Amino acid sequence: MEPFRFIHTADLHLDSPCKGMKRIGPDLQTDLQDATFHAFERIVDACMEREVDFLTIAGDLFDQPERSLRAQVHFREQAKRLQKKGIHIYIIHGNHDHLGGKYIRMEWPDNVYVFPAGKVDSQSVYRNGKELARIYGISYPAQAVSENYAKKFQRDTQAPYAIGLLHTNVGSDEQHENYAPTTVEELTAAGFDFWGLGHIHIPRILNDQNPVILYPGNPQGRHIREAGARGCYLVDVKETGVSELTFLPTDQIRWFMLQVDLTGCDRVEEMVDRLAEHVAGVAESHANTGIVRMTVHGATSLHAYLQDRENLRQVQDALQTILSNSCGNFWIESLEEQTAPNYDLELLRQQPNFIGDFLTIAETCMESPAIRDDLQRSLQEFYGRGKPLPNLSEEDFRLLLRKAGQLGLQMLLEVE
């Protein structure tokens, strides 16, 4: 077979409002709003620089069923850039941009093909009159699709290389809406060479050959829960049919979650410098804008100081001042505290006094599921007053108990 290459992407969410930043200036706000557009421009740049044969997009090209006019115009202009290079775009639409939405319907350039809603269609890709690959796809007719669309795909026996585009939740991942659910086993059994998926925003290679099954992730993280490098995949198909996969970062703004150990840190200025060093470390890996959520932990004499939210805010502001001079394109989204006092807890626990008893009881509360359940019910009765409290994960509730124990110990020691 003829070797060829293409780029696969999904979940661009053009014109999606990036969320999570409260105290930011107008320049960063504009950058956040434009970030999805810049990511798509980088994909188009990569298509031209790498001289790909085509581009595939597996759903949620647009963020809303209504498709803002700005998003559609931006897509059309980028498609025209690829049209000039003879590069075609093959698109399916997913739950966010399903074909049942009400929107201004624009004419796309003739290098764009949109797969129909609710049924699988196929398109052949040619170079110099010879078929390189056959692409199959299906778009969503409405937001919620519960049917297993993978069962609708049937490979033509004469297809030299079969690519399936599907917006799906493989394995019914509970962290995502279970749209068009299927399994790796079902996709493998379909006889395709490549499955380009969409819907899950984290880059994942579910199977690396025979067939390739992958989620490219979204090209631009939109909030702190989408931290880390985001991009698309370059796929090189060799004469043997083996596919070589290369992840290409495309994010204009990258989100980072940093854990910083303050153990042994006794002065505020020392803490600020340590935090700045950690941010500078990640800034070396990303030349564009970075947004960081920092969590401080460890046993430190600064624990009591950090319990005051105003002090935390001042530390964040001081850190931002340093970054403005050294890493001007990096911003602190939030500073969270999970430190512990630098007391010898074991020694205090062994003391035959109220403090020792308190620490023993606190440890029992942490380790006993029955007591934790009783505490949650008591918290609901005392604080909820008939209204449901936010659902707390086991980890969050244990963190809440640990902080309560630390606060109680601090108050007892102050009395002592």
C-alpha cells in the first residue's frame, strides 16, 4: 500500500469560555477566550508543515449546538488555508455540536466533508488517482446518543486502510457522559485499521496497533481539571500498514497542578522563593501562557500562618509579583493549603493529658469508616439544615477531618 500521513484531532470546542480564573486582568481574559482558536490554528499549521494528506476531527468541533458565528467563521477561514494546500478535512459531530442544533448554516469550502447524522457513511482519499484510505464516520443527530454506534460500522473489503471516526465513551468511563458506548473488544472486532475517537479530553492510546484506537484529547485545556499538555496526533502509515503515532502539543494556554513540600520551611520569604522556583521549573517546558494551581503540604512552622485565608491571598499576590518579573506569562490560579504543624505528634499523642486524648480520638475518627459516617450525618444535621451538602469524596472528607484535627490541636496548644 502507499504510505501516507494524517492528523487526528477532536473536542476542539471552538469559542469555549475557559473557566476557573477569578482575579485576572483583561489581557489574560482575552487570551483565555481566544485559546481554542489558537489551538486550531496550530493544528492547521502542523497539517501544512508536515504535509499531511488529510485531517480528521472526531466530534465537538464547536462548543455549543448553536455554534457561535465567530466559531464558524474561524473554522471556515482555517479550512480555506488547508484548501489551498489540497488538504481535506473529514468531520463528525458529537454531543456538543450535534446536527440537530439551531445555528446559522454556513457553506464550507469544498475540501470539507461532514459525515451524516445517525448513519455511517464512507469517503475515499486519493493521491495521484490511487486510493490511500477509506474514512468512515457518523455524526450525532441529537445531544444524547445511547446507541452503540460502533455496531453500525462495516469495512469494505477493498478499502486499503480503513479509518473509523467515532465520538464515544469506550468502556463506559463513569467520569464522562456515556454517549455511544462501546468497548475496545468491539472496536477491534470490526476489522478497521485505525479508530480516531473523540469525547474523552485526556490523550489516551487504547491500542497501539491492529487496530490503533486512540483519543487525541482536546487541543486546548479549558480549566484546571484539564491540566497538562494538550494537542493532536500525527499518524504516519507505512507501506506495511503499521501506524507510527506522534503527539503534537497545540495548547496556547497550559494548566498545571503543582504540589510543593514546605517541610523545614520556617520563613515566609523562604516559602515564596520555593514556590517561585517550582513555577520556574515548569515554565521551562512551556513557552506560552501557563496557569498554575499550587498546593502546599508538609510539616512547617508556617502552618498556623497559612490557616488565615488573607495570608494565603497575600502569599499568592507576592508570588505573582515575582513571576511577573521572571515568568511574565505564568499566572497563579489558586494557592491551596494542606500543611501540618511541625509538632512531634507521636510524642504529643503519648502524653497522659487532654491533648494526648484528643489526638487519639482524632486518629480513630480518621481510620474508622463507621465513625466517619456518623460524623457526616451529624454534619448534615448541624450544617445542612434540611439542604443537601455538596457531595464529598472519601479523600475530601478525610482532608476535612485532618484539617479539623490540626485546628483543634493548634487551639489546645495555644491554651497550654
